[in-house]
Amino acid sequence: MGAFKLMNDTKCKIDPSIGIIAILPDDFDGPWMGRQQIISRIGKYFYTVLINPPHEWRECWLNTKNRNLDLSTNFIQRDFEQHESTVLTFNSGKWLPIVYKPKILSIAIQYIRIKLALRKLKSLGCNRFVLYLTRPGMLADVCLKEFDLICYHIFDDYSFSETKTVISPAEKHLIQICDIPIFSSTLLMSDKGVYNPNSIVIPNGVDVQLFAKSHRVPEDLLEIPRPIIGYCGIVKKQLDLKLLLKLSEQRKTWSFVFVGPIFNIRDDEEIVEQLKIQSNTYFLGKKNVEELPAYIKQFDVGLLCYKNNNYTKYISPLKLNEYMAAGINIVGTRIPPLIPHESRIYLAELIDEWISAIEKALSDDPNNVAMKNDAKELALEYDWNNIVSKIKDLILSGLR
């Protein structure tokens, strides 16, 4: 069995009777999203085991060329490594992979993973157990019965559809049976929170201290001409890539900088390629989470250039909070999640409105200073430590 790995060495007083098992759709070391931000901090209050997503059985047993997989792990590892940390990760290894058929085997393997994580928490003194889920359909109901409290944190509309869809049976069921359904946006809760009276909205947060402090200018920004019109995050199909291309074509004196990996751009590959060949566009690739503030703070304008569709009306953009905490001017698409911030950021729809809004953000208008100051004040409320403290209170209240 895969070993538990140190993830958080924060020394603090915790409630040793409560243990958290977190199931995320991606590795802790994957793209740093809100769910990783929360799990990295929840250990200040409770012992926490994050079960990293297991690999598919073919990858474990047939793809022997994959050197990233630890295929030498034992079926049972009795001596778990002890850490001062209260956040641990668990890798299933080749003996507990994802299998699809027969269903009884799939459920049995899920159950073994959970029981091993529970055993680890019990060895640390825990006797009450909380399950933290961020996607429906990740565990069979027989596994859910092992927990005293189930928290389902909904960060997105998981249909990922640009048009209106009906809630999936799996998600509806999970919302109904969980103890604490947390929604990242008001619109998400208005659509899906009706299935559970305990539903609550907790927006995404930001590491205020990290984004507010000064940083050295990154080397790959030094030669890029100003003004820098920047986007920090995954370049994906939810962005209005056609509009970004038009902006770069119509304003050649502006430098359009993209900080982040390119991912899931199906049907928009050609647009991205056209963007890349513009003389004033710069794709700097993926950066570590600790590096991002240094880039964002060099933006003259931060972009939130989303398409306006069914999916984006539910989002709670991490980038909005990061831009606000960094104290930069912001221009975004007029979508429901951004409209409440209209006093702090510029909103636009058509190309001419975008150009006008960016020009205002670049100007010496005294209103820009007031908008940025107001945004920085709001960002303090969204600090991840405050967000996780609220989740901790919900857990303690639910266990009473």
C-alpha cells in the first residue's frame, strides 16, 4: 500500500478526536485549486488524510513503461510513517486501482481504501470521522456509512455544460444525504441547495498575505513591453478566446500575457494557435503557486475574460480574489458572479466595451485607486484562513 506523505508541517492545537478523510478529483500536487487550499489548512484543526486519486487498473498493471507509478508497493503496509504534520496524503498504489467491472469489486476496493485511511486516523486517536467530498459519484453509499459527518463542497456546475442541464441523479442524491452541502456561489445554491435545508454559501478565497507582499519581477517578464494586460490561470475553453484574439489584433501596443498551462481547449485549438503567433502575446506556461503573485503584481490590468454561458454563471473565480488582493486593475466579462463587484472592477461585453474598459483601467483616473483599495479590503474577508475557519465551525457544529 502507498505510504502516507507529509503535506503540512504546521504545529498547532487540534481536536485529536476528529479525523478528516478528503477525496478530491486530482492529486494534491496537481493544479492548485480551492480544494487544495482548503485541505492544506484544515489540518490546523483536525488530523486529515487526503486519498489521492488512484490510477486505472490498466495503467497500474499493463503500462509498465509509466515510471511515475510506484508499482512496488506492498499490498498491506502495517507501519505507517509518523509525522508532526496533521495533513497526510495516501497513494493507493497498484493493489487498489480503479476498476469498473464487476461493480462489487469496484466497491470493495473503494471500501478498503477508506478503511485503511480510517485505521490511520484511529491510530492517531481519532474516534469521530468526517468525509470531505468535492465531486458526486466518487464513493459508493456503503463507504459513506463509515462517517459521522459528510461534507460535500460544490465548487462548480459539474455538468460543465454551456447550456442549461438537469442535475445528475448522483449529485442530487449526494446533496440530499450529506450533512453539510457547501456551495461556492449563490447561484449554485439557488439551483441545487433546494435539495438540502442545511445548504450554505462559502465563496472561494485567497492567500492575502502571499498576494499582498512585494515580489521580485520574474525574469520572463523583464523584456515584455508595457502595458501588460494579463491573465493568470488555466487557459481553457471557458475563456472567450475569440475575444482575446480580437483584442490582441486591435491593440498591438498592449502586451497580452498568459500565465498558466493550456488545458481542455477542445474546438478552440486553432484560436489558441492564432493567439500564440501574435507579435504581442506571450504564453509563459505553468508556474508554482508561490510564483503567481510575482506575475500578477506586474499586470497593469488583470483579465477575467470568460464566455457568458450556463457554466460561467455558476463560477466563483479564484483569479478575482487573487487580482483584488494583489491590488491591480481588473476588467471582466459581465457575468452574474462578477456583477456584484462592479464598483471594484470594470465589466464589458462587446469588443468596443472591452477596449474602452481596459483603457480606463490603464488611465490615471482617480477612480482606479478607489476601486483597487475597495477590492483589497474585500479580499481580506476572503482570506483562505477565514474560509477554512468557517468550515471548521460547520464541522464542529455538525458533530455536536
